[in-house]
Amino acid sequence: MSIASNGLLENRMKYKLVLDHITKTFGALKANDEVSLHARKGSVHAILGENGAGKSTLMNVLYGLYRPDKGCIVLNGREVRIENPGIALDLGIGMVHQNFMLVGRFTAIENTILGTKIKGIHLSLREPRKRLLELSDSFGFEIDLDQPVWKLPVGMQQRVEILKLLYHNVDILILDEPTSVLTPNETQQFFDVILKLKATGKTILLITHKLGEVMTVSDYVTVMRDGRVITEMATSEATTQALARLMIGRDVLFDVTPEQATHGENVLEVKGLCAVNDRGLPALDNVSFEVKAGEILGIAGVDGNGQTELAETIVGLRSLSAGKILVDQVDYTHVSVSERRHRARIGYVPEDRQRRGLALDHTVAQNMMLSSYNKPPFARRGMLHLKEIRHQAEILVRRYDVRLHDVGQPVRELSGGNQQKLIIARELRENLKILIAAQPTKGLDVGAIEFVQNTIVEQRAKGTAVVYISTELEHLLAVCDYISVIFRGHLTPKMSLGETTSEKIGLLMSGGG
């Protein structure tokens, strides 16, 4: 049913874009249930909700990746059908995905004009270059158009994505978690870009789980929960606490403020660690640090500076080219992953939960016993105890509030936040000596973030030595005892929170200081 026929909007020309009663189902799952959104020209409209609330589904409908089962899209007062992203782009709607859609070997200018129709048989870059330079100058992008994008910093790659949309005359920009890969300094620069886009009349749809960003940069906000719209309001009428309550249906404790713990002896010692990345290039350069029992060491840094390689070398998933890893002064440098887990009692929460942490097509119960499938109570005398596997999974699901229909359902069907809870439940099932948590709050909503941080603080209280690796500086500052910064494979000495500032850490994350 369209807006024109049911009269739900008295003055549809008031809005640049209207999503009217959008419904989208996947089998028995109703991802969007009668969802409506009204975006004004020249405004920043944030979309908030827990993982699995339906935000991405709604934007994928708008971008033409999904077709709605019901409802309509009204653009500039006219109902439109968007059956694929090409049509969306022709209508002036573009999307910057969380994982950039760039060809690494191509230059910035080549990426920008990909898909553009050319006249004649020869491709000339003269006119595109002139226009791109004008756009870059207008928004202060300062991009080297002839540099292969893989050589550009992550923040600059994001600007190439935005520049690509502007080159295609996009009026509505959908930005999916745009600051998740940026340093604090780059985030502020990004906000400046958003304000410049807004000043030119562009409409920005901002998907984010960061409430501070909503309050800082948005004009309006739509809050979703369980596939429905809870409210749509001017951001000036909201508070951080109120938005969090609307998102998850309860009050959220933003300040974890762990009690002062008594630190024990050094548990984990990393000495002179060197390793290469998947392309064979140096990723870690003489990295050394220690973590005591009952201590949380935060490792801050922008994606791609060696965090992944650091976590994987400690747990044994990646070979090192030099250095040592000691647990309670015992050398585990060349010990298997299984022995590190069971003898050294090292738990691991990987940064990519779907590729590294879970078997998506297996059940929740099967994933719960992956690390100890051949040990009691899951197995005896080489035989799996299926009834006990299910029973243990049900206990952990209740304890860690993993929301699902049944422990027999595939993990793929769970939201990102519940997949993360599942990994944490599995890792913490055993009495850990060391926990390596790599990006444990990445892409999570405020309720799931609160759960993860409280769980890490509980491990600290039990005497576990925790290495908390994250790009989210505010999350590190909330729970860590000390912070080090990793940049291009080099790790700074650890700093107590009393002797540093977020500004100093942000500067170190970008290579300054």
C-alpha cells in the first residue's frame, strides 16, 4: 500500500526520502515489520538498534539488495521501485559498506570511475581527474588519486568510497558503521566531512551502534528493536541513556568502573616477537610485554597494524620468526594450539567471529563443544555423548544470555551479538589463566558491549591475565589497567590510565607522538 493511496503522510514533499511500512521476511523470520522512516534533505539521520534489530535489512532494501514483501519507497515525493543497486545509484542513492568495496591494486581514480560509461573506445582520465580534484578540494579530502588504494591509510580509503559516490552524483549516502576502522583523530575528521556533505544538501543515513556519535553528528534518529521502529525523533530531544533504554528495553550501565584488583606475578611474557602477515610482509617487529594475574592490558591501534598477528602468535595459530612466549616462565613458543589451550589455559576470542570463531552451519550445541569435543563430559572412550553436549550447551546459553530458539539451530541464524556471546561462553567454560580478546566488541550494540566488558572485568577479578585488543579506544579506557599502542608492528611501553590521555593515545594510534 503506497503513501499516496492511504494518506499516511499529509505532505510527502516535506521529506527527501520515506520508507513506508516496509516488511521483509526470511522464512519464519520477520526482519522488518511495518518499518517506516522519514529522512529530510540536508540532514543526518541515524539508525540505531541491537544486533539483529533489522537496521541492515532495511538499508539493503533501500539500496536494492533486497526486495520488500510489503511497503514502498518514496523519493522526492514520488514512489520508486529499487530492484538492484544500479537502479539505486541512478536514483542518487549510494552506500559505503563497513568492509570497503575497493580494488586494492587499482588507483584511487580508477576505483572512483569503475562502472562509469565511457564515450568512444578510449578511456581518458583527464575529465574525471578534473572533476575529482574539484570534489576533493570542496570537501578537503587531499587524496593522492594516482596511489593504489592498498597503500592508502584506512581513513583515506573511506574517503575514496565517499568520493566515488559523489562522482556519481549521489544525494543520499548510506554509511554503515563508518568509524569502526578509524582512529579518534580520523573520526573527528570524518565528522567534519559529514557536516560538509550535509551543508551541500546531501542526506546522510548513518548506521551506528555508537551512541556518542549519534548525539554528536545526527539531526534525527530512528530506534529499532526486534524488526520494528520503537521511535523516530529529533536527536536534540534525546539523551544517551534514553536511546540505550529504547534500543534494548532496559537501563544500561555505561561506566563499568571495575574495583581495584590485586595483581599477582607475571603470567604471560612476550619477548622480542616478530612475525609476518598473510602476504609475507613484516607485521610484528620486536614486540615485548608482560601481563600479570588479575591485570587487563589493552592494546590500542587501527586495523592492520599487527593486532591480528599478535593475537594469533600468542595462541599458536601463526608462526613467529623470532621471539619467545612464556606462561608462568614456561616456554610455549613452539607448543601446539591444543596444548596452549589445555596446558597453559589460554582462551581466545577472535576478531572475526564468523570466519575464525564459529562453524556457522553447525548447531549451537556443536559449536559449544568445539574446543573440547574429545574430552569429558562431551566424550568418553572415543564416543560423543550427544545428550550431555545438549545439556551443557543449554546451561551455558542460560548463563550467558545467548538468545535463540533452540541449541539445535544453526549458529548462522543468530545475530552478531549472540554469536559473540556464544564464543565467550565456550572460551570461559574452562578455568582460564590467560584470555586473549581480539576486538571483542566489534560491531556490537550497546547492550552486548556492556555484557562483554562486564565479563572481561569478571575474569580480571578471578585472577585471569587479560590481553584486550581493540580499535575502540573508549572501550579500552573503560576496563583496562594499562594500555599500549601498536602501530606498524611496533608496540609502545604500557601506560597506566593515570599517566596518559585519550588524545595522546589517539595520536600514537596514527603514528604521532
